[in-house]
Amino acid sequence: MQDDRKYRRPRLVDQFNVLDSVTNRHIGRMTDLTIEGTMMVSAEPVKIGRTFKCRFELPRNMYDGQQLDFHIKAKWCDQIESGGIYQTGYQFVDLTPEDKELIRIILEQATAEGAEPEHPTVFGLDSES
């Protein structure tokens, strides 16, 4: 697969649970992030091209539990472990300048500099928490 990213995607120290804003269902756990996109792991495959309206709760130490609402489009999806764990790459759709600034702040505070990409250990993907 050709990697056309403009930004390096550092691994997140905290993996954020992302929910579908329409159905309130768990979409996945965000494992890396840039101002243009994110990668998530999930227990189910995602159809490439599918767009979600979603949200995740911001770290309490930053924003006292506020949420970031955004749209994402699935760009690719691969199974990473036998037993049904999938990783999916998403591109943000129509982020506001304020949302981009918030993501920059999250990146400054919630990333592990120099962490090597690897298949994440996934906990609780079947839970809705």
C-alpha cells in the first residue's frame, strides 16, 4: 500500500473511544492521529468509503470531559489479528479551523514522541464504553 500521508502519525498514549454520533455505537479505538486523519482499531471491518459523524470525549485533564464532534471517511481497512481485530485508516472531512487547533493541542499533550508504529494491543473492543 502506498503511503501518501503529509504528516507523521504518532502513536497516542491514550487510546480514545470513538462513538457514532447518530447511533451512539462504538466505532473503534483511536490509536494514532494527525490533523488530517486517524487510525482506529475495531472488532468489525469497516466498508471503505463509508463516512461517519462521530465524537470522542476529550481528556479530562485538558477539557473537563468535553467532546470533539467530527466527520470521518474510511480510506482503508485491514484485519490485523486472527480473531477479528481490524485497523482502519480514516480521513477527517470538513474540520473547522478550531477543530484542527484542538487536534494540534491533543497531539502535543497526548502523544508519545518517537513511539514506533506497531499493531496495538486492543482491550475492550466489544464493550460500548
